[in-house]
Amino acid sequence: MRLAAPSFVLPGTVAENARFLAGRVEEVALCCFETAACLAYTAADLPPDLARLPLRWHLHLPVDLPWKEGGHAAAGAALAVWDRVAYLGPHLAVLHPPPGADGPETAAAHALAAFADRWRRSGAPQLLLENIRGCELTRLGAAFLDRHGLGVCLDVGHLLGYAQASLLASELPERARLIHWSAPGDRPGHDRHLPLDAFTQEQRAVAQALLWRFSPEAVHLTEVFDWAGVAASRRYLAELAAHAAPRAR
């Protein structure tokens, strides 16, 4: 199982977190959640020597992109963030769909298509869409994803916390290249990014069934934002995997 951790597991800069994680994990998710903050990074945050660490990287794009200005503008902001970290060679990028992208013919879906077109023409690596509150990807459909060169990032905490039954019943889990793991807590409609040992029995059963369906090539990110929680979640995930069907091992 290919494991990753977020770039914020202890108080400090991206560089301080990355140096801490080197040797502890194989891959780091660069959590660039806020556009302005990431564009303001200095050499203290992203020094050149990070490229020499024994780490593979992927990028989580900002969640505050200017979608109201259209997909082309949102892609421009995302690519500006990409440019800041491109020297690390991230092998994929994760995007939250724009609000309202709940069908292939919505205005938000057209903006997403424009975003994907500009992203692809830039030469950046494959873009994965993440299931979020209000958009579990199934209404967009596999044909939309294929048409626009989009892959799947499946967030287990979101699926459980937002009761995304149609995603669970779809073929999209098998397509996922990146899996986000966290426990959502026991309040319906919420996702608290808790360590996996906070799963309820019902949540554990769903997570176990999902694990059987994921590609052996998928990267598994413990999306918990402190090291103790990441470490506990990695142990829990190893226990789940030990009881999974052969395909998931």
C-alpha cells in the first residue's frame, strides 16, 4: 500500500514539516488550501533543497479559487500555485469541484471543463476531482471525467460524513488514484478529519468494504493534521488492509 501524509502535521513551515516527514513517509501532499497564502510563500517555506529529500509529492490545489470569474480564471490562479511547487515534481494534483457542479450541463460543470482544458494544455500532471459536500462526482459522471481528462480522488471521510450513497454504489471507487482517509465523527453531515480509530463500527465496515475495491496502484493519504493522528491512522489502515481481499494488499 502506497502511503502519504499531509504537509502540515506539526506547527511550522512546509519545509519544517517536509524535513520531519522525510524517512517517515514515502509521499507528501502539499496542502495549498489558500491561494493568497501559498502565493506569498518565501524561500523559507519552499527552499530549493526540498527537492533533494527522499519524498514523492502531490499537490492539493486551493479551495478558494475564483470560480465566479470563470473556469479559465480559476485555472490561472491554480497554475500560479502550481508554479510555486513545480520544482518538486508533484505527480498529480487534486481539485475540489466548483459549487454547483452537480451535473454535466450545469454552469459550474462548464467552468470546470474550461479549467480542465487550460490545466491540460499547460502540461501540468493529471488533475483529480475530489468528492466534497454537495458534489459526490456521480452526477458529473464517468463520461464527463473521461472527456476532460479528469481522474478521481476519493475522500472516505467525506463519503461517510456526507452519506454519499450514490458514490459508494458507483464504479468511481475503482477508478480512484488517490484515497483520502479520515474519520468524520458521528454527527451526520459533518467531517472532522479525525484519526481512523475514531471510526464507528458502521463506518469501519464501509471503509473495509471500500478498501477491497481500490486499485493496488492508488496512493493512500491519511488526511489528519497532526503527526500522532497520522501515525495512529497508519496503524489502523494497516490493520484494515491485513483483512482486505487480495486486490487491496
